Amino acid sequence: MEYKNNILEQIGETPLIKINKINKGLKPQIFAKLESANPGGSVKDRIGYNMIIDAEKKGELKPGGTIIEATSGNTGIGLAITAAVKGFKTVFVVTDKVSAEKINYLKALGGEVIVVSNLVDPEDPEYYVNVAKRIHKETPNSIFAYQYSNPSNPEIHYKTTGPEIWRQTDGKITHFVSSIGTGGTISGTGRFLKEKNPEIKVIGADPLGSIFKHYKDTGELIKGTPYLVEGIGQDCLPKNVHFQYIDEIINVSDKTSFAAARRLTKEEGIFCGGSTGTIVHVTLELAKELTEDDIVVFVVCDTGERYLSKVHNIDWLKMNRMLDTEVVTLRDISDAKKVRGIEDIVSVKPEAKVKDVVQLINEKGFSNIPVMKGKKAMGCISENKLMRKLLENPELLDTSVMDVTEECFPTLDAKTELYEVKNILKDNSAILVSDFGLITDIITRYDLINFDSGK
Ligand SMILES: Cc1ncc(COP(=O)(O)O)c(C=O)c1O
């Protein structure tokens, strides 16, 4: 008889699949590391298994214990598979961005699922990680797996994913492309590959709106803005992102990621989700600069079955203006601006003084500054009007910004079409962009002119 003793023995040793069509005209050989071939359909089966085994070895997880995790779904599935085999209970905290398929999958594996809002800041007690920590404190005989800083996460990629790719490419790999969510995949695999050959380049694929690329390039932490691709990018820095093993990070918009995921599926028959699309786009862009001697390996993070109601659903794509044939929207203008590297909204808090705004106007050269409480706009300050007021009454400098704050610029949804944006900017010097119910950007006439001229 030939069999495995349980489903856990099926984790890892995923195949490399040669890419043959979407790379037409490009010189290097490109291979997909098919992590969707794991029993739970994602790269996270590896870490789910390892985090539980390590917690058992350390004596932190005892028989009958409960595993708690904050997850975008896949890690939950990975943990739930190992927990099912080993008889542990599981509780998962997910945000309302996570697809219904993943939530039902977790429940099918016996997990308890708690859904919280995606629209809260990491400092908020209702942030999904904070909720998971609270449940862990309240649950006796439980562990909080915490994939973001748990060393068992990058370690399993160092011990398995990296060596597999090295062996499968006969040590010839020159470039490794991965997304960055917790950082486990890129940090562990990247470390192993670079230890074998420091010349191997490790490239991170990051959604527009995430903070990783900006941090890698500048060392500066900015506030992230929401995006639709699931599981990757962050609005804070997880401990498991080891930037020393990452050579470069490239930003990709939601629309481009979804288009690439659909191409990999349609043309190569490799059914994948949005985060793989982000990686595929970066891989193809990178390959344009490479030669016949280069061998690129990218990660297929999970299966497209998990996104049948989203990335692979035309109605959902249309509703979110995510098809290439769609009209241009305010989100496209905002994304184009972010690609140029301007990522954070320049704003002041309601507690600021007028002199702080004047300093900001001097430093940044912006003439329209919103007053923001968190991601909600309280009003706006225009340089023109403020200067007129200050000429009449210089003592205003020491008063609160709220004394000189005027009604806000119009707020438009990110899905608003270009022609409407143009009309509104005829009568207003700027507009605020509202996406997922939060203010995510400020667009001026200058931004629109730059967008029209393709800058
Ligand atoms: C769908 C998906 N893709 C990619 C990743 C990124 O993997 P890592 O956390 O190892 O950086 C995740 C992580 O949560 C994910 O859920």
C-alpha cells in the first residue's frame, strides 16, 4: 500500500510549473511555485503546521487547548487543518474584507469565526489583531499564534520552501518574487536562497496603499490606504518582514493585480487569487530587464476558488471598476499619484494651531490642507483665504486651526468617473477622495493635469 499517514504529510514539496504563454517575448525562464497545491490550497498550510508543532514542543499548547489567530483566512485554514488532525479548538478573527468562501471554509474545518471591521486603525481596540489578543487573554489554555511576529512562520519557509526551490532549480535560480503579508514567505525563503547564493535577487510585490515599498525606499513610516487585494501589504510593520533579505519592493494597483491573476488563470490554467496577480505583474515587469540566463521563481500563494465571488466574478469586478475596459475613475487618478511616490495626505489635526498650518504650507508647498480627525475630514484650509485673514489679523497665528477652517472641499467616492471629477474641479480647487467610507486622498487641479498628461 502507498499512502500518507494523515493529511499533514501532504503539506509542502509543491511543484514548480513552467510558465509558457503570459511571458511571450521575455527572455528568462519563469516558474510558478505552486503553493496552491497544498492541501488547504495556500502557502499558509506550512506555517499553520509549524506554529502548532512549535507551540506543542515548547509546552505552550496542551491537549484540549485552543488556537486563536488574526487572519485574512489562509493562515486560519492552515492552522485549522493541523488543529483538526491533532484535536485542538480554533478561534479566528477576520476582517469584513475576507471573502465568504474563506469564512465558510474555516467554519467547515471546525473553527469559530469572528468578523470585525476592516476600517479601523491598528491602535483601535477593535482592530482585528487586538480583538484576537483580547480573546486569547480571556480563554484559558489558549495560544495566540500571531503569524506577524511568530518566528515559526519565516522558519518553516527557511527550512522547506527555500530548500525546495533551490533543489528544484538545481541551484540556478537568479530571482525570487513573493508578496509580503506577514513577511514569512519572503523572509524565510529569501534568507535561505541568499545564504546559498548572495547574488540571488529577492523582489517583493506590494499593493498600492500598503506601506512596505515606501518604508523600504525611504525608511519612513506612512499611513496606509485601503485596497482590495487580500492577504498582502500592511498599514504597520510586522516583525516577520526581514527587510535585509529583500532587494526591492514594487507597488501594483488592484486593477493590475486582478488582471494579472485572471491572465495566469486563463492562459496558463493556474487558478489563483489577487495576491498572486500582484506577484505575477511584478514578475513580468522584472523579466523585461532580464536575459536568457536568468531563472525567475514566483509564488502562487493560493487558489482562485477562494475568490469566485470576487476576482473571478465579472459583476464584482465591474461594480468595483476593476476591469480594463472600464471608464477612468477618481481611484485611477489617486493611484497614478501614489505611483509617483506621493502617498500620505498632507493634513492637520483639529488640535493644531494656525501657525502649524502656515509652517506646513511653507514646507510642503500645498495650498489646500484638510483638517482630519483620523480618516474623517472636519473641514479644509485654503492658503489664499488664510493669508487674507492673517494680513487682517496676525494674532490668529496662535489660535486653533478650527477658527480658520472653512467648509470642506467636496468629497467624492473613488468610483466617480473622470468627467464628473473634471466638472467639479472647475468650481473647486480640490476634492477629497472617499474610498471604503474613509478619506484616502486629496486631488487638486494640478493632480488632474498631471494625470491627463500621463505624468
Ligand atoms: C492570499 C495571501 N497571499 C499572500 C500572503 C503573503 O504571505 P506572507 O504572510 O508569508 O507574507 C498571504 C498572507 O496572509 C495571503 O493570505
